[in-house]
Amino acid sequence: MNINQLARLPFSGNGAWSELRRLDLSIPFLAWVVVVPLSFLPPVLLYYAGTHYGDAFIDGFGDKQWRFITTILFLAELLTFFVMGWLIHAVMDSHQLKVSYQDSYLLAAIAPLPLWLSSLALLVPYLAVSVVAVFAGLFLSCALVYQGLRSICERRDNDIEVMSATYTIMAAALLAWGLLMATVWAF
């Protein structure tokens, strides 16, 4: 797979997803090679922003215990991958759409890519840049889930069952993301 094919994943349910599925990536491979390294991005960049920008970024931002917060965030991201893979499989099964665990975890590993990459906006010391990047990441992540499910289930565009499953999965994903962000602000 090249960068061009990866960039097409949120916008096409055909060739790019089929190519990704043909790679036959195991769940441990996805966990160790995709999820673990990319899960480091948000905690490391949040630690950087918290220790370098401080209250100039957001009031009270500099007084937080960033080592503790970012460690919890990293562990929660890893746990979220495993829970989301299971959830994708369960939701698709409840909609009578057959998806293997391997495909469920493939989607669980690929869908948060835009959110992980949106954390790069923390390198810019302006809150507005981070907010725009997060919303763009959320949009692309939702598109990845929909196109991924549609391709994995080999369904046509605007399929109601796939849309319903996507809404359920994204609602759970947004809830998990909200809990992660609440954890950051709580400490």
C-alpha cells in the first residue's frame, strides 16, 4: 500500500480497503506495528504542549501532572483498541452482517489514524489549530468507519444496515474519546 491508497480509504469503499484486507494483517501485528506506535503520538505531544505552553495554551493547562495524565491516556488508548475491535464485531453481528474478528480489529486499528495524527496540531501553540485538527480527525475517522464497514461487508453505497452500524460504532467511539478527554482534564 502506498500513501495515495491510504489517503483514499475514507472516501472510497472499493479498491483501497480490498487491498488492505488482502495484506491479511494479524491482530498482534496491528497492535504492535500500528496501534502502539501511533498511540504514543497524543500522549507525547500532549506532554510537550502541557510542559512547554502551559497556561498560554489554556488557563490551568500548565499546572497539571502531565506524566501521570499521559501515561493513563496511553494505556486507555491501547485498551480502547481492543474494546473497539470487539464492539465492531458485536455490532456487525447484531445487524446480521458477518465480519471476522481480524477485519474488526483491522478497522479498529485504521479508524483512529486521523485522530492520532490530529495530535500533531499540538506542536502549534494555538488552541484553535488543535480544535480544527480534532474536528477534521473526527470527520475522517467517521468516514473511515463507514467506508471500512461498507467494503468489509461488500455492501453498496447508502446501505441502511451499514449506516446504522456505523452510527452505533461511532457513538461508542465518541463516548470513549470523550472519556479519554475527560480523563485529561480531570487531573
